[in-house]
Amino acid sequence: MGKEKRKVEWAFDFDDVGNRVGQFFNDVIGSDIELETAELDVPLDGATSASVNVNFSVGRANVVALAHDSDNAFEAEITYVGEYVFDVKGTDKKEISLRQKGSFPRGFGRIFGNAEDLVWNIALSQNIPYSLKLNGGVGETDIDLTNLTVTKLRMETGVGKVTLTMPIQDEPIEASINGGVGKTDVIVPAGVAGKLDIEGGVGAVDVVVAPHAAIRVKANAGLGGINLPKEFKQTKGTGNFIGMSGVWETPNFEDSDQQIVIHYDGGVGSFRLKTFEVV
């Protein structure tokens, strides 16, 4: 019997995940519930660094930098249901954590179907370095670390689209992203150096870098493909029937003082690296 090659095509609508799950909760639970809003802050008070651990809930989430002259190490404005836990420890090194407490109250389904009403806005100081641990919830997440100093970043993306902009700083960053369900966009501006480990979940991963950046990519595609600009040269590995694995480098990688090393371990979805468009 001869062998037959088959091409399997499938599609998954990540944007529809929240709507479908929300409708399920709405049908099962039904009743209206009340939204609440809280404003939280942690003064700098002479702190020299901080670790921040945030477990996002359901809805939209944003992380940005505070104004340069702010006296706070941490600010948050959250719209939520049920209860949250906010904990602060330490003096020189602040330890800050924020999370949704326990399970959601009865009636959460109706509000989940309109998750745009639930927003967590987090802002951090430009004047101290941070170690960040961010756990995504269900919904769109935008994390802009451009003007911050981040020594270490650990992120679980959750369910929904994630956009992460890396910080421009003197010291290299150590970052890891564990994919959930949804598309992940990582933006790497000029001046960024360090290590970026990405473990793919279910969804595409796009990394956008500055032109002429010195980059090494170590990748195992999983159930997807690896798409790199043509100037990358493969130094190890070959393609295979479900994708590709290997090591690729830009021609200027070995000679550069600002190197970016990306380690990608694929899940279900492609990995694509591209450069900013020059206007």
C-alpha cells in the first residue's frame, strides 16, 4: 500500500474565546452583579528596588510607567467583582502583590460577557529597578515597560491577546513568557539586550525587533513554523515534517556588545520575528 501525504488545515478563533465562555457563564448563572473600583498605591519611602507579583483577573489589563517625578513605587486602579488581596512588605526592597481573592461571586457570568467593564491599570516608578511576576487572566493585556528598569520578568499569558514592550535600560534583562491561549506580541526596541525565553501555548508568537539588532534565536517549532528575516543564518539544526528546530543568528551577533538571545519552545502556533518598519 502506497503512502499518502495529507495536509491538515485548522483554525482557532482566539477573539471568540471570551465571548463564548462569557455566554456560557451568563446562561448558567444569570443574575446581575455590582462592579466596584479601588485605587491603591505604595509610596517609595526611600525604597531602592521592588518585586511585584500581580495575578490579573478577567477583563483588560495594562501596565505602564508612572511620571518620572511620582513619589510612588506602585499605583493601581482596578475595577473588580468579589474581593481582591493587596499585600505590601519591606522597606528598602518593597514586596508588592495583588490578586483576585478566591472564586468569583454568583452572578459573575453576566458581567464576564461584558469584560470591557473590568479593567486593571497598574503603574510603576521609573526610579527603581523591579523584579516582575505577572500572571495573565482572561482578556487583553498590554504591558509597556519602555521607561522602566526591570532586572527579571516572569509572565504567564493566560487567555487572550498579550502585547509586551520590553524596557530600554543599561543592564540586560532576563525574561520568560509562558504562553496560554491567544496571540502574543513582544516588542523589542533599540537598546534592549538580554535573554528572552518563550514557551509557546496555543497561538502565534510575534517578536518585533529594531533594525540591525544583534540576535540569536534558538527554536523548537512544535506544531508550527519558524519565520525569520532573510539575513538570519542557520548555524545548527534542520527543518522537519512538523516545523523546524535549530539556531539562527544575525551576521553581527558575535561582534555586538548588545546581544539578544531568544529561546523559543513551540506549542500550537507559529513563531515569527520581524523588524520595525523604517518610515
